[in-house]
Amino acid sequence: MNGDAERRATLTRLGRAVRAAGGTGIILGVIAGGGSKAVLLAAGFAAAITESISMGAVGYTSAVSERDYYQAEQARESAEIDATPEAERQEIRDIYAAKGFAGELLDRVVDTITANRESWLATMMDEELHLQPVQTPEILRSAVVITIATLIGHLIPLLPFAWLSRTTALITAIVLSGLVLFGVGVYESVTLVGDWRKNGLKMVVIGLGAAAIGFLIGRLFHTAGA
């Protein structure tokens, strides 16, 4: 996977993981409603750890599936080059003709690419199938990023309740979560593309919205059990 694609995929997973605050919101809702802080914090930390591991595992298996799909398509494309080289060569010609190459220049481009089988295969994978290779170190790195980001996303709103009073902790949790979410949106805009204000606010609305829904559900649970 090239640098831009890798950064895009990593940021997508990072944003998704940090926004995963609905479950923590449920815990906070029960705490704010008067539930036992010690018991619910323990439950919250346990949930944060288990969900982080779960999200990391899902990210790992997803990346492995992408790698396996790429390898299967690569094997198929390689077999087609062996079986029908002229047809595959024509596909290269069509691809670069569509990009504006013509005449002698087009002939040289096609000859250069098809003269090297690895370059030929890589070009077909990229230009025709629009697939990027997924390396094993990248799979592991992605899983680690998702796990850590999910854990951070859950711990940020939980930690204030370990030291502060309920009301102060709730306000602090909202502010800290909003700042982190906004920061992720800004970083996404700076690293990739987009307006940093718009992306930052979008991240805040989505993340805090999920937490708010969880918070309300937690309050309902507490009220129903009172």
C-alpha cells in the first residue's frame, strides 16, 4: 500500500476507534445518575480494554482479508498474462491511451511496462483493478493503532470520574473528549485533505453524539433500576 493510501486507511481507523464512545457513555450515564462510581468505573475500564482488543482483532482480520484478496487477484492476473499476453498487453495500451498517450509515445510506454513482468503485473493491479498490496508489518501496525486509539477513546471520558466529583468529572470528560475529537479531525485535514474546521466539528458532533446517546441509555438503565 502506498504512503497516501496507508495514511488514509490509518486515519480512517483511528477516527473510527476514537469515536467509539457510545459504550463508555452508557457507563457515564449510570455514574452521573448516582450509580456506584467504583463498581461502574471498574466495569468501564474492563469494557474499554476488552473492546479495544476486540476492535484491534477486527482490524487485523480485516487487513488480512484485504491482503488475501489482493494476493488472489494478483495470482489471477498473473495467470491471465501467461495465458493471453496479447490481450493483457492491449489492456495496458487502452489504460494509457485513456490517459492521453498516443502514437509512438504510447508504443514506448506499453513496450517498457510489458518488458518487465513484475512491472506489468503491478501496473495491472494498480491501474486496472485499483488494488494496493498489503504488507504483513502494515497489518500488525494497523491492529496496534486501532487497539490503542480505541482504548484512548474510552479512557478519556472515564478518567475524570476516578478523581473528580460527578458533576465536575462529567464536564471535564465532555471538554476533553471534544478537544481530542476536534484534534483528530484537524489532523485528518492537515494530513489528507479538507477544511480543518469542518472536519474537526464533524468529528466532535459524531463522537459526542454517540457518547450522548450512550449516556442517555445509561441514565434510563439507572432510573429503571432505581
